[in-house]
Amino acid sequence: MSADAPAPNSLAPNDLESNWLPFTPNRQFKREPRLLARAKGIYYYKPDGTEVIDATSGLWCSNAGHCRDEIVQAIQTQAAELDFAPTFQFGHPKAFELASRIAGLAPGDLDHVLFCNSGSEAADTALKIAIAYHRANGEGTRTRLIGRERAYHGVGFGGISVGGMVANRKFFGTLLAGVDHLPHTYNRAEQAFTKGQPEWGAHLADELQRLVELHDASTIAAVIVEPMAGSTGVLPPPKGYLQRLREICDRHGILLIFDEVITGFGRLGHAFAAERFGVTPDILTFAKGVTGGTVPMGGAIVRKSIYDAFQTGPDHVIDLFHGYTYSGHPLAAAAGLATLDLYRKENLFVRAQALEAFFADALMSLKGHKLVADIRQIGLAGAVDLVPVDGLPGKRGFDAMRTAFHEQNMMVRVSGDGIAFSPPLIIDKSQIEEIFTRFRKVLDRLG
């Protein structure tokens, strides 16, 4: 702080300047703030009390809606009972209970959970486990990681390196060495206005075979993909694509990692997208929906064979030199258990399945508007690509997001000139209709 700077206590308590918001144009935001003061159910509320319909489950995370009494009570009770417990050499019961519950929801023999605090940490955790696994098996040359264009795996150095969103990468140098990328799976000419999985595109998985031939399988540790790419604008996998990735990985001894930070816990009508698509990865990452966004938590679920590979040394020696101070934090574990209870009690995954066709039809009703270039949908997730403003990429999408908030009292997710929708799983048909009625008014305003 400079000598002539005001003392901290002289600043206004609601001053906006000190907070550097992530993934936000801060100068514009501070001129025209989009502030949320409280939330309940599928609604946020502005500081003046105006109701804002949440069309994005917060940031893809509030699957059970906001401020659910059962989750709030669980967090409050846990804070008074056990505020923190170390998970290096110690543990607490709820972390073990939650791990068991999550493993029970995961497909196949994905039955060991290592907790962290976010999707970014989960991605880096999975990548480190993959490399360490091959080393434990005597294949230490397997260090190369394969990601995919247009992918998002968080903001850690590992996740950015395997990620494929250019703006997230270009400011940060060369990132990790030994990383390559598959092509993304989107082709508007072949897939425009598709409900569910596109028919075209399974052959794009064969690019993995080309990378194997280029680098040799003995150098490749893992392939990481989102079953449905979310942050780039809801790209469902082409039919057969994930199955072909699985076959190529099996053929060459490469681990397959699914990043299910967005798709986990009901977004596609199942506990995990792996179940919907009938493909079991070797490692599966999760976050967001595990606690309904209430307390930060993430994790990686691994196959038994991967866990067992680390259980070979003397009993007193640490088996995996990785983890975080807040891995399996008591408040997060309590929130996770209460959230899973709500999912089960209210049958929210099945509810998402039942609403999918209605949601898809409501979303596709925007087709034909002069500003709509494409629409994609799967589960209770969808995206609308808008016709860009000439010479100003991203401007149309940004204006749609701010217009939705300020004029239609609706929160949507913007990614470039795309707008994503992922409402809480507790939404009903009338509220779905309301979302797209309001968004059509946004398009009319911009048009």
C-alpha cells in the first residue's frame, strides 16, 4: 500500500474496486454491477429485492436449487460439531461416508475417491494420478497427456495445458510440456440444431490412433475429455465417439479420464454421464453438484486397479504424495451427504430425464430468430450460438447476458457469442417456458 493510500477502514464497506473478479471484464462490471444478494429455490435476488430466475444453476453447480433447508442445516450442525480435521494421516467419519456414497453412484469399479476442493484441482489430481500410476507399474516413460480442442479442465497448470480454450491458454506461456490435443467434435454444417447426441462425428475419435502412431503408446499416460463439453457451449458427444475413445485407450494401455465436473450429479439425467453413455473411464473427476455449490468440494474417482497399484510399499510409507489441506473438509462432507440425500429423496436425476424432452423443445423454439445461428441440447443443458457482431467477437453474447440480467431479471451463462442454459433440476415446466420467453425478449431487444 502506498504511503498516501487511505487506511483500509476509511474505504466504503461496499466499495467494488478491491475485488478482482475472475473471468470478468472488471471495468465494465464496476460501472454496471450485476450483484446477487440472496437466493432461494431457482431464484436469486438483487440487493433491491428483485427476483432473478437462475437459468444456469449458479455456475453449473446448484443442481438442487439454492439455500435448501436440509443442506443449510447440515452445514450449520457440522460447523458447531467439527470445524476442521486434517486428512494427512488423520480423518473424520463423514469424509469416509461421503466417499462410499459417491463410489456407490459411480459406474463399474470406480470405487476409490480422493477429495479436493474444486474442478480445477480435480483435473490436476487426475492427471497426476495417471502419470504416477504408470510409474508405479514400471512404465515411467508414459508421461504424455492428451486433451482436446475447445475443452475446459479448470485453471490449474495441468488443466490449462490439456484444455483447449485459446483465451484460457494464451497468456500463460508454454504450460506443461508433452501435451497434445484431439480435435473438437463440433461441426455446424453436419450437426446444427441437434437434440441429444449428433449422428455425425464418431470418426473424430480415430485421431487418437493417429496421435498414438505419432508419439508411440509407450509415451502416453492418459486422455482426458469432458463427456459433454460444457464451458465451450454444450457440445454433446457424437454417437459412438466415447466408445471409440475407450477402445483405442484399451488397445494401447492408455488411461481414459472423464471430466464430469459439469455433467456429474444429474445434469444429464444420471449420477454421471458415464452411465448415460455406457462408457466407464479409468478416472472420473467431479465437483460442483456434489455439494450443490454450497461448500467447495471436488474429487477424483479411480478404478480399484489404479488404487491397488499404490498399495505395494511398506505400511508406514505414504502411498500417494498428493492432496490438499481442505481435502474432504468436514463442512463440505456434511453438505455433500445432505445434497446426495436430497437428490435421492426428490428423485432429481429421474426428474431431469422426464423434463429433458420438454426442455429441448422449449430451447429449440428459438430456432428461426434472426440472431440464432445454432442450438444444441442434451439432458438439462443447452446452448444457443448467436450471430456475432462484425469485428467484435463475443460482443453479442456479452450484451445478451447483461440485457438478460438488467432487463429480463434472468441469469444466463455467456461463452463468447454463445449462451448456455442449465437450470436447477428442481425446475418445472412453467419455469422452463418462462426462461425461454424472457430470452426471446432479450434476442428481440438485441435485434
